[in-house]
Amino acid sequence: MVTAQSRSPLSWVPRVAKVGLTFWMLGVVLAMFLWVPPYEGLGNTGRIVMMHVPTAWLSTFAFAIAAWYSIVYLRRRQARDDDRALVATELGFLFSVLATVTGSMFAKVVWGSWWNWEPRETSILILLLIYGAYFALRSAIDDPDRRRQLAAVYALFAFVSAPLLTYVVPRMYENTLHPNCAFLPGSRCNGITLANNGVGQLGDQRLQLLNVERNGDLVTAVVDVSGVGFSNRTTLRPTYNRATQRQVDTPNFPDSRFMLALQGVDETGVQLNIQAPGNTSQRGNVATRTTLFASLIGFTGLFFWVYNLRTTLLGLQRRVEARGLA
């Protein structure tokens, strides 16, 4: 029996941590809607990034923990290490699903479609299928020791794909709809330079420069724009002021809130780029980055709380089953 005298002097820490985590996440939610300004052209939809980015990062972190404890299990052959690997994989899968759902919500508003087979969308879908097979493998094997061993080996091979599919493969495509380079103000994407009648691609949009109109310092590019299979074909006319070196008009792509920007003109042609809606104030930048960082800390704390709780429950379940067989 545990008495007041035998309790650890730090037994209050977990309870305080849980209360602190609750208020921390509440503060993050309040900051999302009360401190972070609405994104230009996106309104409240842009705030979902505060949830999307941390869940995407934590999914890779969770899969890394699963790989680590898989190695530990293969060395020590202790069931508790398999429990830790399993729980980390479960949470990694959950965070991947959350990242996919929040990303799809953002895509619906910005790109006009829930799913676009964009490189990052496709890569995270493949990642979900890979780790979905992990759970299928575990459920297909009855022998506990063999199940744990094969699951540990599979988790190691699966983790090799996690950073590749999340960070490497999507960045191999310069023209991507994913707003990693255009979402925050002041950032730049890798645009394209087109001469007259030149053809190029930004994201999934095909561009052809039809003409360049000049009126004093103002330069307007007449661009034929179309989606996959020449869908939503239209003509856009982005304008650039050579004197101030600023965009004057950035028209939207068809059925999208992303814009076509003319960023410069020289003897080789015009420089065109994709531009995302975003905050224009420095306060917006500070609020966005601070809240994003706070959200990452909060989700990390939530991860460890659920991780410890689930691992403890699996250990209790295993001990109850062992007593039942005794």
C-alpha cells in the first residue's frame, strides 16, 4: 500500500504537466484566432497551417522513435520495447492522417480541390500505405515473438522511406503546388523565364507567353494558362513596374487563390512565378512564427502524454493476459 510518506516528492509533476499542457494548447488555439491576422485571400483557412505543419513534423519524429525501439527490441527481445515501437507507429500514423486531412482542407480552399496528386500529397499517401501495411503485418501473425520480430524489422525498413517521402522526394520537384516557398511573405519560389511563345510550367499549370506589352515603366505579360489536359484555359495579364521593381497586378490562376506574378524583365524574357496569399505585415510574420512554434511544442507534449499512457496500458494488458494463462 502506498502511503503519503512513501510517495515520491515529485509525484505532483505529471498532474501539473497535464494541466499546463491543457492551458498551453488552449493558448495556441486562442493565438491562432485572436493574434495571428487572417491571411490575405485565405481568411481563417490559412490558420490551419498552425495544425498542419506540427502534425506533419511529428509524424516523422514518431516514426523515428518506432525505428529506435525496433532496434532496441531486436537487441534485447523485451516485449515492452515492442510496445513502445508499436505506440510510436500508431501515433505517427495518426499524425500523418491529421496532416493529410488538414492539408486537404487547405487545398480545397486554395487549389479548388480536396486532392490534386501534388508531389507532397502523393508522397504522404504512399507513406500511409507503407505504415498501414505494418499494422496488417502485425494482425496477420498469431505467434507473439515472431510478430514482434517481423514488425521490428519492417519498421526499420519503413522508416527509411519516411524522411525520403516527407522531405526529399517532394523537393525534387521545383514546380509544385505545395506552398512551402510562397506561403510566408518575403519568401520566393523558383520561378521560370519565358521568351515570346515560350512554354513552361508552374505547379500543375502550363504557361505560354503570348506577348509582352510595355507602357512606360509598366510591363504586362500576356500569358496563356491552362491546367492538366488544357483544362480551365484562360489568359492572364500580370503587370510589373520596372521603376519601383514591384508587381502591380497579380491575377489569380483559374479556380485557385494562388496568383501569377511577373517578377522581372530582361533581354532573355520575363520572369514569372507562383505567389501565394499571405500576410503583408511584420506583425503577421511574428505572430505566425511564434504561434507555429508554440503549436509544435504543444503537439510534442501531447504526443509524449498519449505515448506514455498508451504504453502503460499495453503493459497492463500484457500482464493481465499473462496471469490469465498462468
